[in-house]
Amino acid sequence: MHLAKRSNIEKPFEDLKDFISTILEEWKVPGAAVALLHDGEILLSQGFGLRNLADGLEVTPETLFPIGSCTKAFTTASMALLVDEGKLDWDTPVKAYLPSFEMYDHFATERLTPRDLVSHRSGLPRHDLMWYNSTCTRKALVERLRYLEPNKDLRTCWQYQNLMYMAAGYLVGELAGQTWEAFVQKRLFEPLGMTKSFTSIEEAKDLPQCSHPYLHRNDEVREMPFYAAQGAIAPAGSIVSSIDDMSRWVLFQLKRGKHEQTQLLSEEQIAQMHTPHMVVPETTKYAEMTNMTYGMGWFIHTYRGHKMVEHAGNIDGFSSLVTLLPQENMGIVILTNSHGSPVPALLTYHLIDRFLGLEAVPWNERYREEDDALKAASVEGKERSETDRVQGTQPSHALEAYTGDFEHPGYGTISITREADQLKAIFNSLELPLKHYHYDTFEATIERFDRKMKLSFFTNARGDVETLSAPMEPVVNDIVFRRLPKQQMTEKRFLEPFVGSYEVMGLQIVVAFKGEHTLIVSVPGQPTFELVPYKGMEFHVKGLSDFCVEFKSDEAGVITEAIVIQSNNVFTAKKKAA
């Protein structure tokens, strides 16, 4: 079945435009840009609604929208270009290209390939809070992957993932000798004539054509901040573009890697990206869509018997969908400025129904029912949380005892601060108010997404608050953050007074520096022990939970002795004069 000829669809477009405007109004979407392509021709390229509510500025075909995870196909295309050049092989382990690459699981470390990275089969769940709003470099986040717990074995299950695409972008940069951003600009944007596309919102947000981001909540549409901390995670979702430029991208895909008369990317590599690699376990209740799979940067399935290659994108304040129907040589791009909106999907399916001459499916009504069900589930979840709360409890410590910095090697640092009688968590620059829930559990509010998360504090045998845990990734164990000592305990000027010789029971104990920020203890006949800062002038011995050293000073502040605690024994070691 083929699309109607252009002369036969010009009139129906007027009705289509009314339909699109009605849908945007119903779903409280400020603005959208829609492109429809067929047989190399752009049949529709138009903006609807407003890109800037405050100033009343309209959406045009040149309006810029962050496209979120539609970026992933640009990352796989970048990798495919390197495959064409012989610099990358899809099935050679990543470790062959990045010797320091390491995952939590040893087998995954040794065997995970570039193909695994971009087909969502690494065994690692999303762990999105690890990277969201982080200011870490791409290299630093890649090095943290080794501390993130998987929930599946390599290649056994499809699980959507952003961190693996970040790693793929890092791999592109290392092999190309330039950043992922520079590679995409030089090898894709420029050859395709995508002159108004960017790899970062920072480059685009102040341009007059850039749309503002919006959030619809509680029957109110309000502007929300751009997601600006995109640096490290950019290969998974940072591109900003327009339907004008994205139409060029769609034509490039439909023409199997060819732009005008130039074959920029081999047909073989386009086929690789558009070929199913993993079965997506989620099933749809709608008979029109079957056989959901994932290729490399694209979802592949059938829609009413027609092969569909597509990918959605969602990022703070924006929702998008790019769709290819290769057998019909048809492409659709929907870009909107509304957070987490179903509008791109329901408009896409409506367009396909209309222009394939199929009986219309009531997608709007279906998505409305789903949205109502999600809202009801959210209300029920909040009610359940309140029911589970143990009433009448108090924290076991004064609020000040919960303050400090807590660290996880993969997720980084959570800082707990106190303002009056309120605790606050600061994580990746997000400020999360904490409300006492029960016992030593506090509820954090992530206001940007109307999400709540419970943080639980735990004490050690001495009664000190030592760790906090949080369900940051729901399909693995809670992420446990361990309290860090105060910063001064790692500074050389603080540590220097402890250096020297101490005598106890006729034995000489020597405290010395290892580097400039770590103390070690040498005892005759025993291995050297590393001291780990704890609090005050007390240090634990690394690897020995029942062994600690506490230094003492006189009234003048001069260190005079070290109290050595081992199991149930306490020894006093006097410091010898220098």
C-alpha cells in the first residue's frame, strides 16, 4: 500500500492541521513541529502553537528542540562510520579499544562489545540517577561503571540504558582522536547540511529560534529549566535540532546512507542499525503493534503489518519521535516542548493511519485512558506510602548527627545539610528537601519530577551514623553511601603533627606519610597498616574493622600519645620527642 499522491492530499492537510492543533490543546502542549516525508519529498513541514509562551513566539520549521534519545541513532551512525573505515569492529570487545574499561562483572568486562553497548544488552539496568545532573567528565563516568551493580548477565535481557551510550560516545572519541561532539558535527551535521543542529543545549538555548521547555502538572503548564548538565551523557541524548534539519536526517536513513549523490555511510551499516538485535520484553496490549525489537539506536517492529523503525526522545521539557517506514519510503518527525508527553506517538500513528489509507485507530482516546490510569496509580502510591509509615516515631539522633558527606564509588557524593529543623540532601547539584518519615528514614522530594525517594540512615556498633542507603535504581539493591571524614582530615597540615615514633610495651611504632594525604603505621614484625580518617583525631585501620588509632594532644595542642584499640584491648603509645 502506498501513500496518496500529493495532489490528492493537499485538501486533507487542512483537516490534519486542525486535528494537530486540537490534540496540542487537549494535552496542554504549548508547541510542536511536524514533518512528513515520502519518496524523497517533504509533504508537510510545519510548526504549531508556541515555542515561547511568555513572549507569544510561534513554532516554525526552523524552531530548535532538544531531541533527547533520538540522539542515540547519531551515536550508532558515528560508530558505523568508524566501522566503514576499519577503525572499529562491532563484535570486538570494548576492552581491546579501551584497555582500562571495566564493568562490575568480570565476564562483561572481558566480553562486552560495541554492539552490546548500543543494543541495550549489557546486563546493567538504567542507574539514571548516577549521571543525571552530574558535572563529571565522560571519562570519569566511564571509569565509575565498574561500581554499578548489574541485575542481568551479559546478552541475556534487553534493558534500556543511557550509560552504555555514553560509553559508546566516549569510544567514538577515543578512536577518532576527537570528541564525540566534534565527530558528529564534522561527519554527520556538516555533510547532511544540518546547519542549525547542535550537540548541546548550551549552544542553542539563547538563540531566538530555540523553544523553551514546559511541564504540564496539576492542570497547569509551566516553564521548567533546560537540562543543561549534558556534557558526559551527551551521546545518549543531547542533540538539539529542527524539523528542517531532522528531515535531512530521515532522508539519509531512508536512502540507506546516501545524501544527494554521495554515499556517506554504507548500506550494510544502515542495515545493521535497522536490523533487530534484541527482543524487547515489554509487550503492548494493542494488536496494531507487534514484535517489538531493538537494533542499534532504533526500535524495530511492525505497525498494522508495516515495518516501522523509530526512536522516541524525552528530556526535561521536551518529547519527540522520529519514525521510518522503509517499505513505504515514508518518514515522520514530531518534536514538542512538553515534558513526557504522549503527543508525538499519537500524532505519528494518526499520520500513518491517514496516509496509508487505513481505518483510523482511536489513539487519542487510548492514550487518555493510559494517562488517567497512571495518575490514579500515582495517587494510590502516595496513599500507600502514608499507610506504610509508622506513626509516632522520632529520629534516633539529633539532626546534626545526620549531616555530612556520604560517598558511593559509582554514584558519587550525597551531602546532608541542616537548616534550622530541616535536613536537605544535595546530590549532583540537586537540592532535595528531607522530611522525617519514620525512625531513621527520611523522604526526599525531587521537585523537578514530582518524585519522592526514601533515604535510610544506619549506625555502626559505636552508635555513629555511618551510612545511608537509597533505592536509586529500583531493580538492584539499595545504593549505599558511606560517610566521608571531614575534608581537613585528608589535608597534609592536619596530618603532619601525627607523624613520628611512638613507644608501647617496648615496641616502637612509626607513623609516616604515604604520599601527601595518607598516614601509615609500621609495627615491628607486622605489615604496614594504612590509617583511614574517621572523626576528630581518630583513624581506623584499613581492612581491620576492630582496629583503630586515636591521637591525643596536650593543652598546647602538641600530640603526645596514640591510643591503639585492638579488639577488646587498649594500648597507650607515648610519642617520642623528635
